[in-house]
Amino acid sequence: MVKIGVQQPPAALKPEKEKAAGGDGAAGAEEPAPLVQGRRSSLSGVCYLTMGLLVLLLGLVFASMYVYRYFFITQLPRESVFHCGVLYEDSLYSPFRGQLELHEDVKIYIEENYEQINVPVPRFGGSDPADIIHDFQRGLTAYHDITLDKCYVIELNTTIVMPPRNLWELLVNVKKGTYLPQTYIIQEEMIATEHVSDMEQLGSFIYRLCSGKETYRLKRRSTRRRISRREAGNCHRIRHFENTFVVETVICGKS
Ligand SMILES: *[C@@H]1O[C@H](CO)[C@@H](O)[C@H](O)[C@H]1NC(C)=O
């Protein structure tokens, strides 16, 4: 009887067996043993339940990830090409020129997280044809001015450029009616700064676009002063869109 210790599980088990084999001992005195047993089994029950719930939860998480991938990601093609056109009011130079049209091809690579834009020679002069890459992985934008055959690189401005997924959604929605509803144009001014010699630091997509071409870093011109006539001769304009509005990027050489 003294042997039965509440804090000693192996000892507590033994008399139980003895009791079962040897028939009826002092049943009243051994009361604590079944109590401990019960508490322990309920404890392990809670353990099993928790583990079961955890497994269930994990299963649910994986199932929903699978469903998400299946319904949302596999539905998006790896590469989408859009031929787009927009009508916009040219308020920058000649407010009376009225509506202009801008065309471009947009390739969106959702998995690789970049966009490539090809701007053809515009029907009405004034801006250069260009290839543009917005690399969201690297956070860089590259402009290849086709007229000059030069590349310009600057940090990606996410206020102006929609991420691949959002742009894809916008263009899919617009596709039904070929043209974006009439929009407006904004202007940004850049100055070419240092020459880039190590092209590989720009990531493989921009590397593919710019390798073998003279490449410069761009700096945003913050002061909103007008470009002087002398400077203007040294500037090139690229009109493009990767959002709901058109952007004119003015790139000026060092002066
Ligand atoms: C991004 O573009 C907007 C609109 O032109 C400009 O106000 C903002 O300063 C730019 N941000 C950066 C980080 O260049």
C-alpha cells in the first residue's frame, strides 16, 4: 500500500496488474491510481487531438495553395503579348493638336516578373522608337533608344509602372475594346550620367537588351525648369505607357 505513489507512474501501474490477477484487494485504498491513469489518458487524448488538428490544418493549407495555383496561376500564360493603342490629349507641346494615338507591343512575363515594351516609330514624329524593359525582380528600367542605338538604365519607378500582374489584368480588360479610354500624358526628365561597363549587374533581361550597346545610367531631373532650346537639341523623347496614362521620358545628354 505504501508502494502506491501518485508521483511514480511505473509503481502505480504495477499494483493495478497485480490487482487484476489477484482478484479483489483493498479496492478503496487504491483509488488514486485510476484517477492518475484517467488524467494521463485524457492528456494524451488532447495531444492526439492537437496533432490531428495540426495535420488537418496543414492539409488545408496545402490544398488551398494547390487550388490557388491551379485556378489563378496556371490560368495566366507564362508570356502574354498585347498590341495596344491609346488615344491621348497632347497637352505637353501643342494643346491644340488635339488627340494623338500611341501604339506599342507589351510582353508580360508574370513568373519572371518583368515587362518588355516595344514602341514603333510613331506616325507623327517627335519621339523615338524604343524597347523598354521593366525588371521588377531587379527594380530597374532600361530604355533602348532605337534611333540612337543606346541604352539608358534607371531605378524602376513603381508609381508610373504597373507590376506585371496588374498590367496584365488591365490589358486583358481593355482588350475587349482594343483602345484604352482616352487618357492623358505626363512628362519626366532624365539626364544621362555615368557610362555602365559592367552589364551583368543589370540582370539577364536588361543584359540581353543592352549588351553590345553604349549604356548609361540616368538621373531624374527634379527641378521643373523648362528645357532650354540649346539643351533640347541634346534630348530625345520616348513616349510609352505601362499604366492608365502615357509617359514621355525625355532623356538628355550631359551638358
Ligand atoms: C516616380 O514618378 C513620379 C511621377 O513622375 C514622380 O513624382 C516621382 O518622384 C518618381 N519617383 C522616383 C523614385 O523617381
